[in-house]
Amino acid sequence: MGVQTALDAVTGADAIVDAMRLADDLAFEAGRDPGVRTLRVLAGALRGDDEIAAIAATHALAGMFDREAGRMLVGLLTDERAFLRQHAAWALGGGLPRADAMGTLLGMVVAGGFGGMLAQRTLEQWSPTTAEALVVGTESALLGIVEPAARARLVETLGLVRHSIATAPLLRIARDPGEAERVRIAAVSAIGQRSADPRLTEFLLPLAADGGRLGAVAELALLDLRAHLRPAGAPTAARPSGLTVAQLFLHADIDPLLSSAGSGDNGGIATLLVRLGDALVRDGDTGVERVLTLSRGSVGEAAADLMALRDGAHGHVYGRIPLLRDPVPSAAAWPLRVAARRGIRRLLLAAGHVDLLHLRMADVGSLAAAEVARELGIPVVFTVAPDPHAVIESLDRSGAMSRRDFGRFDLEEHFWFRTRLVQRLAANAAHTVLFPRPHLQEDLRRLVGIDLTARAERHTVVPEGVDLATIDEAVADAATHAHGGPAGPALVELRTLVEQLAPERRGLPLVVSLGRLHRVKGMATLVEAWSRHPVQRRANLLVIGGDLEHPSPDERRQLDLIELAVPASQRAAVGLMLPGHRSNDVAARWLAAARLGMPGAVAPGGIYACASLKEEFGIALLEAMATGLFVVAPDGGGPATYVEPGVTGLLTATWDADRLASALDEALAGASHDAAARAERSRGMVRDHFTVQGMSVALGQVYRGVARDEATLEWLDAAR
């Protein structure tokens, strides 16, 4: 093809996602022809205003293994464009270590954020051959840094050097009472990752006995050191007769009661993992005896979970990963890679034997877990979805993002890194699971670059599912109250919310939406669409989700946009209710009440609205349909496979406020016609095709196949 032709393809691509995929061809051609002409072509792309081409050129430089290309790449570490500095730090990790970059990379570690994670990752990849230089450089950097968070990041980086040369400075920092606790915690955590050394145990034992947060971290470090003493692959607990499956969502506080659903990043995935884990171990024909669901948690919770695992806990068990800092949104969690990796490794080792790890997200949790799985030899099942590809396409198509400002979006959303992470996870997975989509093969090939016809036996389409038992109970409670019976606590709370509205708003139907307050979920767009259209006079709007007392940055942005659309002082008058997040069973009862009504408060015939920019499948949508609600949903992705237009719902371009408002109006007008028949059709569709029980059976078959294949590989390896 040639470098110029490859670059022309990138700059001439009709869509941003196409240009991103074509960047791989540019890197290949640059590596094939690392000459002066290639450098000039790439330098031209770096100087231009096409930010997609500039990023592509940066990664192409990394593939050239040319001295001048290396110098250009190091120069980009100080480029005025922040997004190029980040991509240069990432790209350098794929090449040979460069002494002239080490100081700048350490400076990025000090600065923190996503760029700091990329720089730290590159330094870790270089560390086997640069241990002495990296230790000296890090200690030198510490001399000029006072701020505890920055010092902690440098100490964490020091701990990534496996060579024994790093042990002495780590011990010195961990012992120093003058250091901030955060810095000492970073050193103690790193000590647990060293090779077994009596000096380390002697230091940690009294520290752990002292208690407090530092002592709790020391206790975990002791457990880590003991794990190093076991032979590779040696179990720590009795191996279950059935399969042990681990599943992960790092950015949620997952508990069996789903008490945090809808808060922060505790969205549909948290609900799914709880319900699915229960179903996998409850249904005997899945072959799964133990499910280990991993999520974030405190140091104390982590220690308790480890003890339970070492005692041979079976069934659906939970393992908390201590991230050693307050929760942050997933987009800001990339600097937690090292803490997440250590916590995941600790839990998987404590489990004794894990047959496979199921990953679902292109986030720091999956990045860290994949590294652990590779180290421990655990096969990975990966659920592939065109995410963030579909978001990129939506922003591109709507005009909200272009080639000239892609870097600004990439700085916040890390689109390029996440798309490459999806590709790498899919390529290395023992099996991939896919959601149904109207044009699945075409979309995966076009958006992600995956050909599902190649080795089709390694790909399985598995629809997500909901727990009908919870929803049926909610519908029964709402029906009892709608016919004059007593209201349970959840319905009493909803009635109280409605009674706080203006008197003329009481007795109207509800438009309900359930989910996280995040830009991708479109909650602010929904409020704007509803409030500026005549539909507002016909129905109240209930948005369930978000931590209103302590909002995350994502939640704060959505709340600010909602305030612009409908100020808090006007909400009671216009019919907007923002109660924040509620547990899954409470939310289910509110959905049922929207359909069946509440005497004197809510008219029957409400609708459900999902205003997401993209929805790969839509657990909340399915829950709404399982209650019998008529829905408005995005016209792409998963919903298009199960929403029957005009019968069970409407599909629309949810990113367009005007079209969304028109769909809401049409849905409200149509929901009352043949309401009972429509509701039964929705409920029947979910019951027949989208239950969590059906999902567990399908995944059980996938898991058994992966375990059989892995056993064959182990047998062949042992027979050599």
C-alpha cells in the first residue's frame, strides 16, 4: 500500500471510526518502510489540523524502530497538544527503552491522571532492562516532590521494578514516620509484591499488628508475600467439583441487595452480575458451582473476602478490590491500574482455582484483569460490543465531534485507548460473547474490525436477561394498590413524591427513565426534550438514578444541564421528579406503578424512555418491558432487536431532542390503546427470550466449552 496511500486513507475516511481502524494500516506501512520519506509524511500529519491523522502518525512512529523516529516520538512528550503527549507516552511503551524519555515520563507520573497511567505503564514495560536507571530516576524525582499524592504515584512506580535494587528504598519509605500515610501505603503495597524475603515479613508483622489503615494494608501485603511462597498454580483451598467462574465490574459497589443501583457507575451491569451469578450457581445444568463477582471495596472488606475464599466459600461469593482511594468515575479510574491488578490477583489466587474470567468492559478493570489472567494462565471470555465505537459514531454523525477536535474528546473519554483495548481483549479471548444486533456481523466488522465468520465456533450470541421473579412481585404489588389495596413502602414513597408536585400535576401519567446520570445515558437530553414540548403538559417525568448528595463529576454535569433545562424552583410546577438512585426492587415497583397507575396520584398508561446515545443491550429497558410498559428506545444497537415498533415501543434517534420529544408524545398517545394486549406482548417477549435464567444456561454452555478446551491444552502441555 505504501505510507502515503495509508495516510490518505486515514484522512479521507468518511467516518472517524473508519479512520481510527485504518490507522493500523498506517503503522504497518511505516514499520515496513522506515525511511526518510516516511518520516516526512508522518511529520506532515503531526503538523496538520486533522487530530485523527496526528494520533495515527504518533503510533506509526512507534512502529518504525528508527533512531530519528524515536527522537520525534520523545519530542512529542512535550508537545503543546496534551492529547499527543499522552499518545506519545503510550506509544513509547511498544519500543526499546529510551533514557532521554525517562525523566519526562516520570514527570507525567507526578502529574497523574490518564497520562500518568500511560507513562507509568511504559516505564514498567521498560523496567526489566532499565531497573537501575529507573530506581535512581524515581528516587531523584522524589527529592523534589512534596505533595503526598504525587509522591505516592512515584513510590508505586518504584514498586513496579521487580529487581531487588528497589527493595531497600521501598522499605526506607515504608518505615519513615515523616512520610504521609498515603505514601507509606504505596510502599507497603509494593513490598507485598516482592519476592519472598525474611526482612519484609519481619517489617510487616508488627506493622499489621498496629492496626489502622496502614496496618490493614500491611496485612494484605503479608498475604501477598505468602502467595509468593507457594509453587505456581498451587491451590489455596479445596477445588470445587464444578466450574469456578470469575466476573468483574470494578466501578461499582456490588452487593446481593443491589442497594447502590443507579448511583455513580452502579448501572445495569451491576444488576446483571448479581442476578446472573445467582442463576449460574442455582441452575444445576450450567456446570458452574462457584461464581466470584469482583468489585471495588475497602481494605477491611477485602481482607474478610480473602478469609472466606481461603475457607472454601462456594456458591455466589463476592470479592472486594481495595483501590486505596475514594471511588471515582470509570473515565477517571485509569490511574488505579496497579491497585486494581494487585487486588484482582490476590482474590484469584485465594480462590484456589479459577476456570475462567469473564470480562465485559473496555475499562481499567478489564485492562488490569487481563494482565493478571495472562500471568496466571486463566482463560478469558470477553463480551464484545462496539463500545466506545458506537458512541464515537453517534458524536460524529450528530456533528458534536469532528476530526479537528477529536483530541479534546479523547483526553476525557480515552476513545483511542479503549477501542484498542476492545480489539486486544477480543483477539486474546478464548471465546467471545456478543449481544444481538440487527446487523451484528456488519457492525462488528465495520466498527470494531472483527470478522465473526473467521473461527465462528469461538463466538456466541447471548442476549442479556432480567430476573422476572423480582419484576413479577413488583407488578403484583402495583396491581393490588391500583385496585384499591394497600401500598407497600416503595409505592408510599412514590406517592409522596407525586404529592409534592403542583396540585394540577397530580393524576397525570408518568414518563419514567432509570439509570446512571451520565452523558451517554442522555438523562439531561430527556429532560430537555420533555420540558420544551407539549408532551410536558400531558405527563410528569420521573428520572430514577444518581447520587444527589455526593454526585460524581459525571453526575454533576448532568445535574447542571438538567438545572438549565428545568431549574429546581420550577420542578414541582412542571412535573419533574429527581429522587436519585433507588434499589432494584424499589425501582421495579415504580415502573409497575407507571403502567398500572396509583389512585389519586398517577394515571395508568405511562411510558418508559431510554434516551441513551447508544445502548448495547439495555437491562433497564428490558425490566421496563417486563412490567408491561410501552417504551421509547434508541434506534440502534440491542433495543432494535427486541422493541417491536408501534406494538411494544418506538425506536428513535435519541440524541436528537426534537425527535425524542416527538417519540415521547406519540408513545403516550399510543400506550393506552389495547394496553393490556401490548403489555402482555412485552412481558411475553421478555419471558420467552430475555430472562437471566436463559442467559445463564447459554453462558454455562460457553463456559463448559472453554474449560474443556483449556483442559486439553493443559494435558498436551503436560505430555510434552
